[in-house]
Amino acid sequence: MGNGILAAMARGGFERVLALQDRRSGLRGYLAIHDTSVGPALGGVRRWAYRSEDQALRDCTRLARAMTLKCCLAGLDAGGAKTVLLDHPDVRWEEAYPYLGRVVEDLGGAVSCGPDVGTGERELGWLASETRHVTRPGARGPGRLSAATAEGVFRGMQAALEHLDGEADWERRRVVIQGLGAVGRRLAEQLLRAGARVAGCDLDPRRAEAVAEELGLELLDPARELGEACDVFAPCALGGILHDLSIPRLKARIVAGSANNPLARGDHADALHARGVLLVPDFVISAGALVRGARFHLDGRREPIGLIGERIGETVRGVLERAAAEGCPPQRTAEREAERLLEERRSGDLPARTLSRT
Ligand code: NAD
């Protein structure tokens, strides 16, 4: 089939991948649209200093496809997209984001953008100057996106503990959180409220100390967290942290966190399974913000966070039960289930829905 972008698109089932260049602002990047078969393709805008164009393109397509799978399992009438922008000191971002806004507007509602690494409220404001198709988490948008994610992770963890031991019994549990940012901090707060012992770390020492002081959690040196004996290890920082070297060091029974793509390679799901570690698939457990943002744009309502968490807990429970019955890693079961749902969507003759601003 070949190694070029068209072959990669055919393998991954993509609809469109746009290469972006704006001569005025210096913006360079990619916008990948994976699926619009039942509704708009939703996806954040990531700004990052990629080592190469290839790395940026791979990240863009991988994340867009993962968003579609997330939407399928969350039962949303939406698909996945992603924009990645190559960060560079020469780019004039206050012009670059409006340029991207015009590109998105020209797509006529097929794509809606949201926050991601490097794109916060300020950048979304620049985007919104040129397009209606943007999710802003603040008061003018769905709000409380990270809180929705943290709630989903908490309920997913609870489902995993119940799956293994019949009960969550938080007071007997120790949870280690990697990354005490927007999601990790809220998750820690919730776990402490439930009675769990919580330890955590962050690469940013000031943030780590502030959170530890505020919540009274045990602080770990970064890099020590993987080898800590605990019931649940919660990756809430960056992806790719579970690999050939880190997996043998893990002393957790369950891995459940918000980080997108925590596995360095797909077969690391099998390596964890072989060691008896229960990995809760990230694209099931971290869907809280997506559900809250999508419901706001698709239906104009702010879905209650408790309800979002409850549904994610139920979905996690279902995936873990099916995986146990099949004797395979939950990651594989969830991927197969999402692929099946995607095939169903694509073979059905469902009218595509476009976004309207509320
Ligand atoms: P954030 O940027 O607010 O926090 C991440 C924190 O992790 C930062 O404080 C950073 O210093 C720390 N960190 C980075 N690498 C680390 C390491 N190796 N060890 C320890 N700490 C490290 O991000 P966030 O919004 O809390 O999101 C966390 C993860 O969850 C990301 O992977 C994100 O893509 C994913 N996610 C977030 C949401 C959401 O609603 N915010 C939704 C879905 C998925």
C-alpha cells in the first residue's frame, strides 16, 4: 500500500488531512479529520515544539483517530479531528490562530476546535474571532471541562476496584497520581474526600508543593512514582509513559488516569495484561471533557458532571467485564468495540449533523 500519507490515511480510515501554511504569521501545521459520518469532527488544537514534521503528522492523525473512538464509546453523534501547530519563536500567534479560524470556518461546520496543550482561553479567543466552530471552556462555553474529566476518572477507578475486589473500599486504598495539573489536582481532591491515601508528583516543583500544601497529600519525587506500591497508578501528565523500561517497574494493580495514549506502543497493553496489571483504556475513562463539550455544542446544554461520571463508570464496568470474559486486555476489547461501532456508523445512512453555535 506504500508508506506515504495517502496510504496512512487509507489504513486509519481518514477523510481528510490538511497541511497548513500561512506566509504572513509563519504558522505551519496539520489538521486531520478522521470521521464525520454521524456528526461534526471534534478535536483540540495542540501547539507543541515537535522534533520533525513527521512527528507532528503522526501525533495529529493518532489523536484524531483516538477522538473518533472516544466519541463512539461515549455514544456521541460526533467524530474525531485534531489540529497540531508547530511551535516556533518566529510565529506570530495572534495572527496564526485567526488564520486557523478561517480554515475551520471554510470547512462549514465539519470540524469544531477546542483546547489542548498550548491552546488555552487566549488562543481560543483568537480562533473565535474568525469561526463559530470552537469550544471555549470558560463562562461562554460548557465550563468545568477538567472537572468532568476528573469525575470520569474517579468513577472509572471505582469501577475497576469493584471489578477486582467487589468493592471500592476507598479507606484501604493508596493511589499514586503522576501530574498534579488541572485534572490530577481535582482527582486528588476527590480521592481524599472519598477517604483514600493519595500520593502524587509533578515535574513543576512549585505546582507540586502548592497542591501538596493545599490538599495535604504525600509528595513524591518525580520518577519515583512508577515504582511505588499502590492500588491504582493514575497517569495524569503526558502520554507514552508505559513502555519496555517502565512497565517492569510498576507496582500498581490498576492503571487508570486521564493522560491520552499512555502506552508507548499498542502491544504494551498485552505486556501489562501479562503482568496482571489492569489497564483501564484511556479513551474510555478520560471522555468527561469531550462529553461535556460535545453536549454543549450539539444540544446546547451543560450536562451535569455527576451524570457524566456515572455513565463513564458504567462504560468502564462493561468493558472490564467483557474483557475478563474474553480473557484479553481491556484496551483490546475497547478498541474492538469502538471499531465495531464506527463500522456500524459508516455503513448506516445517517444524516451528518453540523455544528451550530448556541
Ligand atoms: P495540565 O497541563 O494542567 O497538567 C499536567 C501536569 O503534568 C503539569 O503540571 C505538568 O508539570 C505535569 N507533568 C508533565 N510531565 C510529568 C511527569 N513526567 N511527571 C510528573 N508530572 C508531569 O494537563 P491536564 O489538563 O491536567 O491534563 C492531563 C492529561 O490528561 C493530559 O495528557 C491531557 O491530554 C489529558 N486529558 C485532559 C483532559 C482535560 O479535561 N483537561 C481531558 C482528556 C485528557
